[in-house]
Amino acid sequence: MIGRLQGVLIQKQAPRLMLDVHGVGYEVEAPMTTFYALPALGEAVTLLTHLVSREDGQFLYGFASESERALFRHLIRVNGVGPRLALAILSGMSADAFIRCVRERDSASLTRLPGIGKKTAERLIVEMSDRLGEWKHDGGAVPAQIGVVASAIDDAMAALVALGYKPAEAGRMVQSVESKGLSSEQIIRFALQRAVR
């Protein structure tokens, strides 16, 4: 099992990134909370990882903090929640916000996330309530470094579509953000925050 990667960030296009670890490029999928904490391309980064092996391939998921990885591992044990949906949940709200929704039985906030209907939200609340005692917050991700990318709006839209939003919905979400001077990660963060409200 691959539990941690330390290398140079050579590519990032949400939700995928690539790390060069001594000449080997590892493709990793990560939630947006981890993307916010990533350094600039060409800089060193350390990610905690979770490897999923299936018949159609092996998939590596990366996280900026142990609390994100622990919550991801709890989420994929919930009936009907796979790694993609777990990433969408972690991308759509912080771990603390998710835990608050579970504790307060706030299914309405959960149904605002892509791919989560009423039944899935209720299942998440019931099954995750039992696991909250095991989950501890470790401070979460570090704030993102600010950098402006020319195609930040296009990158943000592509990331939202990859997270499960329909292209038209992703376009509306991005348009709702005053994006002048923002990086794609910042646009995505603000768009997801507005969508969850």
C-alpha cells in the first residue's frame, strides 16, 4: 500500500495532479481542499495517500491532512459511496462542515453537493454518526498560495465538471464568482461555497 508520497508537483488539473518522485510520475486524484493547499508547480509537496485497487485499474487518492484521508476512508465504507463521491463531498465542503451536518442531521446541506440525493444524505448521516468518535480534526489544509492563471475560469469549469456538476451548472457557478485576479483553485472554492449555501 502506498501511504505517502513526497516529490515535486509537476502537473495539476483538478481533480488530478502528478508528482515526480525520483523520476516516477504518480497520478493522484485529490479533493479541492487539498488543491487549495498545493504549492506552485515545480515545488516540493507531501501528500498522504489511499490506494484503491479495482478490476479496471489502481487509483491513488491524495490528501493534505490526515483528517481528510481519515474522513475519505470512512466515507468510502458507507454503502453506495465510492471514491468519486467521497472526493466530491470533500471538495464541496470542509471536513468540519461535513461533521457538523452529520451531527446536526442537516441532510438539506448535504443534498446540495453533486451526486447526493435525499436517500444518500440520510444514509450518510446514519452511518457516519457511528464513526464520528473515531474522527479527529488535525487542523486541515494550509491556505492556498495565490497565483493567477490565464485560463483560470476554464480550469475551474473543467474541475467542477470532473467533480460531477453538469457543464451548464458549472458555468453558472463560475459566473457567480467575481473571478478577476483569482486562481482556478480560488474560483472553485468560492463557487463551491456559494453552491452549498
